[in-house]
Amino acid sequence: DYEGQGITICSCIRLLDYIFLEQPDTFQLDSVEIHCLSKNVKSIRIPVALGFQQATDRPEFIEFKKQGDSIVDKDHLVYYVMTKNDWINRKK
């Protein structure tokens, strides 16, 4: 089992370095977002640990359904944003 070994955070760091520092002309991105379900505490730890800022301007609810139409659960997405400038400044 690879859970809890920091593999996702290391992968995200590598990806952000590649997008913002190594190949900025290729990707031409000003920011990167991570979307998590609000109930998924383990997933929320990733953008928080990386220094992403929570964006509060876009509430979006998701309904989970089993076969048929009955709603099993409801949750909302939480958005986290890292700008290119913020990532570059964190690397200094």
C-alpha cells in the first residue's frame, strides 16, 4: 500500500515545477486548480500542503446516485488555486 508516503504531493510538486518553471512557454498557464469534495479530508490535505489558496467564489454541489434516481449522498466541490507567481515565489 502506497498511501501516506507523500507520492501525490511529490508528483504535484514535480508537475507544477514543470508547468511553471521548466516549460512555461509550452503550457502558458497563469494558474492551476485542484478540485476536491468537501468531505474528502485526505484529498484536501494535498492542496493545503502545497500552499494552494482556497477559492470561495464557486460553490458547486454534486449528487451521488446509485442505479435509479434516489440520491444517496450530496457534497460540494472545494476549489484550490495556485498561481504561477505564487509558485515561483514559494520556490525562492
